[in-house]
Amino acid sequence: MTVALSGSKIAKQLGKKFPGAVIKAGADSLLLKGESLLAVAEYLKTTPDLDFDFLNYITAVDYYDYFEVVYQFTSLKHNHGLVLKVRCYDRENPTLPSVVSLWRGADLQEREIYDLLGISFEGHPNLRRIVLWEGFDGHPLRKDFL
Amino acid sequence: MTTKEVTIQTEPFVVNIGPAHPSTHGVFRMRTTLDGEVIVNMEPIFGYLHRGIEKLAEERTYGGCIPLTDRLDYLASMSNNMAYCLAVEKLAGIPVPLRAEYIRVIMAELQRIASHLIAVGAFLNDCGAFMTPIVYMIREREKILDLFDMVCGQRLTYNYMRVGGVSQDLPAEFIPALRKFLKEMPGWINEYDRLLKQNEILLARAKGVGILPRELAINISASGPVLRASGVEWDLRRADPYSIYDRFEFDIPTGSAGDCYDRYRVRVEEMRQSLRILEQALKGLPEGEVRSEVPHLIRPPVGEAYGHIEAPRGELGFYLVSDGSIAPYRFHVRAPTLINLTALNDMMKGWKVADLILIFGSIDICLAEVDR
């Protein structure tokens, strides 16, 4: 069974290294500040007892007031998992750091989120629309699209 | 007469393979840059089959989304049904009767065999074994489709599973037909192996071609046979057992080189393991209800859930967000074939055009799932 790591435990561990990075710790998830995402993600990936080498998925949800981007990680070695969440309050030009440099599996998924929800990922090598065509007006998975 | 040495300048040129090309298994375009016959760069372009299923689902009830999941990976509709139902059950806390769990496992494993038969047959088609192997494999897939036809009257988009169970119990003729299939299938798999396993042309074309190294496979979040062929023993049925998979004994076949041949071998071995699971499931199949009491309109509590299964093509997951209403607030599909495509360029670079078809075929994608 993949064990869901306790969010508050990880938050404690992160607290020393990244003060203020964790906004809220859930049962199996952490809500992070957008600007500290990349540093925390790198720590999670490279720390031996965490070793999150596998990125299950990335997705994003439009909650009207903010966008929430969800990352789920698994460690194939330890067989444990963790969910990271980041919020984006800017509707006009939402931007987050890209994690492609750490997990290349994020490549097509970040492009999809950019295409369908309009969230830009800074540092993505090829951030273009993926299922819709260039010039398509709007981002269909936003709640105010239709 | 004197000879003169001439240097001819060549330059790379762009060739579009697809979107409507027989080897692209759907509508998929590979914008390749070639230097002579050698691939310098390949850029996948897709979206031709984008139907906006994730958006459509936001307007439907939880039960009404099940037919949409049939239309994701249409070669493995039962698996899609199962993953979605698991996610809703997790979100709403709905129990599933034991008999229904067994029926689901039987359907999912039959579906895995049917899907791998097409995957392997189409891959061998791409290798140049034109039509002969795939006709053998379609012959056996027909028998599985007949079984599915018995339980739900459909041959492609089954819409068989329901939140909290399955739509109806197995008909009387199903069990004898499944027994007959389980008796015959091992012989057929041996027949494929006699025909193909040591085939010289297949070995020459597929061994060492399109290598996906272990580290890269993990880094690009590859899953399913693609990941296991690269030597990673990771199967959600074992690593994160869902439904009742912790009751069954089976092995996880893995490859070592991560080449096209290993991916083909892993699929064939997985068919054998699925037969093992089917034998055990048939033996343990209990009597009882096949569907728990579930209201017509399900209103899960506010929250979110991610349910994932080991589908034939990899980790298929549904991320659902509920706002307490009758329709999902967000319906996200973790499509295994989309993510398995990430490293396609790395696998193809340096190989020839003829190998490109082969490497692409060995990943086994379903465009309806990639585009959604």
C-alpha cells in the first residue's frame, strides 16, 4: 500500500529549512507558497528519506477566487506519497514556476494546464498550446469560459 | 580523364508523418526533422480528437459520466469504468459488495488481455509482420468481446460498471464460456510465442531499438508496460492494491533493456499473469449482491479524491473535486498514454524513419485518451 505521508510531519521538517513556505498542512497534503514551490520540490526529490522520484500527475482547478494547482508525488523506493498544492490569485496572468527541470513528466501536463486553464509555467522549455490550436480564444476549463 | 572529388552539402528537412497515417494508430502527427533517413528531431502534435471530455463531465451527474469514460481509452473501456467508479466511491464513501469486486477484477483482467492483444498485434504490424499476427490476436480478442457482450450487450463501449458495483449480475452462460476461454488461452499465447518470440526479423528490428533508460522512464512518469520494460518493478496492483487485488497471487513481468522488444515481451507475459488472476478470481467468486444501495443522484461531500488503477496502458487516475452538488466540480483524467509520450523524442533520435514507426507502436497509445 502506498502510504500517504502526514502533511503536518513534513511541514515540520520543511519549517526549519524553508521558513514560511508552508501555508497549511492537510492530512496528506501541503499548501505551499508559489514562490517556494521549486525549492521545496527539489528538497522533496533529493532528500534520501523522502525521495519523491515519481510525479503521478499535475492538475489545476479553477475556484473563481484562485486557481489551485495540485501535484501528487510517489517515491517508488519507499512507496509513500504526498500531495502539494499551490494557489494562484491572479486571474489575468497567473504564473507559477515550472517543475520540468526536476520531473520531465510535467512537460506535457503543464502544457495542458496552460492550454485549458491559462496558467503560465515559468521556465518551461516549450510552453505552447497542446490540444487546442494557437489562436484559440480563451481557456475552456476556466469556470467563466462557459 | 581525371576524377574530381565533390562534397555535396546536405541539410535536414521536415517531414510530417500523420495525422492520418496508418501507423499512427489514430490521428497523431509527428513533425520529424530528418537528415537523410536519420531522425534529428521529432515533435508530437495532437489534439485532433479533443472532445473536451473534462469540461463535458462538469455538466453531468456522477453516474452520467460513466459513458464518457468509455470513450477515453476505447480499447480498455472496462478499466476506465473501474478507475472512475473507484474515484467516486472514494469521494462519496460508497461500499462495493464483494461479488461486484470480483466481477470487476474479472472484467479488468479480461480487458487487459484484450487490450494487450491489440497492442502486440498492432506493434507486430508496424514491425512489418503485416496482418498475419494481428489476425491471430483479433481471433482471441473476439472471444473476450463475446464475453463482454454477454454481460452488458456491448462490444466496445461497455458502460458496465456503476458507482457501488456493476449494472447487472453475470448471466448463466458467462461462467462456462469464461472457463472455456481460460482453458484455451494459454495454448494460444504459446502459439504466438512459437511464431514470434525468436523470430529473426523481429529480433533484428526490435532488439536494442528505441531504448528508454530506467532513470528517464521514472523521470518522465512513465507507467504500465513502458515503465516495467525499463526494469522498474512497479505495478499499482501490487504497490497500491485497490479493489481486492491484495487477494491474488501474480508476478510482475519486467524487462531489462527498455527497448521495443522488451515492451512487447512484457505485454505477452502480462497476459499470462492476467490469466492467473482470472483463475483465482473465478475460484473465489462469491454469491451475493452486485450493487450496493446508491441514490440515483449522488451528492458526495465537499472535497476531492484521486482514484487510480493499473490500466493496460499504465496508471489511469481520476482526480475529482466535489462542491456538494450532483455534478463533479472538476473531473481530471490522469491519462497514461499522454504521459508515456513525453520521452518519445529521446527514444527516436538517431534512429531511422522505419524505426520511428516501430518505436511509436511499441508505446501503445490510444489517441482518444491522449486528446480526451
